[in-house]
Amino acid sequence: DARVTQTPRDKVTEMGQEVTMRCQPILGHNTVFWYRQTMMQGLELLAYFRNRAPLDDSGMPKDRFSAEMPDATLATLKIQPSEPRDSAVYFCASGRQGVLYNEQFFGPGTRLTVL
Amino acid sequence: GQQLNQSPQSMFIQEGEDVSMNCTSSSIFNTWLWYKQDPGEGPVLLIALYKAGELTSNGRLTAQFGITRKDSFLNISASIPSDVGIYFCAGQPPGSQGNLIFGKGTKLSVKP
């Protein structure tokens, strides 16, 4: 049963600290998305990659957020320095994007609390 | 940018009732997806729709891609307690490279 995995599941940190979230997409999926979910804003797209190349990161605060895909099995989202307003649940999703289909499968999320 | 209006925001169900929710937009979409999210988990894909007018079922769930391409609905028949959760619609705008626009969700709860 193929699933997207994310680590850590929960992270509590202090303002100013660096946070790294990791995602392992489903094997064979060529597109990886990072989302942030809050009560106020709902699901917001932060960035996404196709075949490991960044396609769009316009949803991310550029000064403190960065997203990378060092290889096909790992995507990372970093926040440095973290701020209390970054507290949210961060989801990674992967999919096989093509002309005929566009389905995204979500991981369980990383719940981030910045004190 | 494009937005999706999802309604209702919340609803209460009694076991056995049929449930209906929908998403509308002022712009067209190429794909509609419906997800369900349980507390502490990520959204789970329920149904994907790719053609205007398409009607697709998944067990007790039925969803349709509106003819105008600006709306979609999801029906749940004979609801059961495990149907509670938050349901999201998502649409892929024309010209996008795979990114989706999500509705704000419909929260389904059990009637006290």
C-alpha cells in the first residue's frame, strides 16, 4: 500500500530556530507539492516540483522558506528562522501529473508549533 | 486568482440520511477532485473527475463535474457515523501545471 510519508509528525520549536520537514513521495510519482493548512486560510500551496525541478514557489515567503528535492525519494521544506506565525500543519502530496490525470495523494502532515 | 466557494460550511447528519455538498466558481476548471480529511490526518482522495458532465461513484459516494465546468457536487447516500470529517473540493485551473485550488471545506458532524 503505497503512501506519502512525512517526518516529523509533530515539531515544537522556539522562535528563531531552524525547522526541516521531510517527505518521501510515492515511488513513481513525478510531482511533489508542499501545502500549509491553518484554520484561517485553509489549504495553501507553498511550492511544487516536477521531476525534481521546482515549478512554482510563489506561495512561499522567500526570505525564510526554502524547498528542495535532493533526489526522487526525498523532498524537504526548511524554515529559517521560524516565527510563531509559521505554526500550522504542513502537508506534502505527490502525484503522477499528465494530460489525462491530475491526482494528488497527501501525507499525514507535520504539525509545527513555534513558541 | 481563482477561488472555489464550497457549501455548506458545516452540516449535521443522522445515520441513514443522504448528504449533498457542492463547489462553485466564477471560472472554469479542467479537473475536479473531492477529498475527505479526518482529524490529525492528511486529506484522502475520494473521487476524481476529468470531463464536463462526468458522473462518478465510489461506493456510497457520487460526484459530478458540472456541464459549465464551473461547479461540482458530492453526494453521500445512507450516511454512517464514519462519514464524519471535513470534505474538500479541489479544482485544476486551465493552463496550470498540476496545481489545485482548494475549497474551504464542508465539516460533517453527527446530530446530537
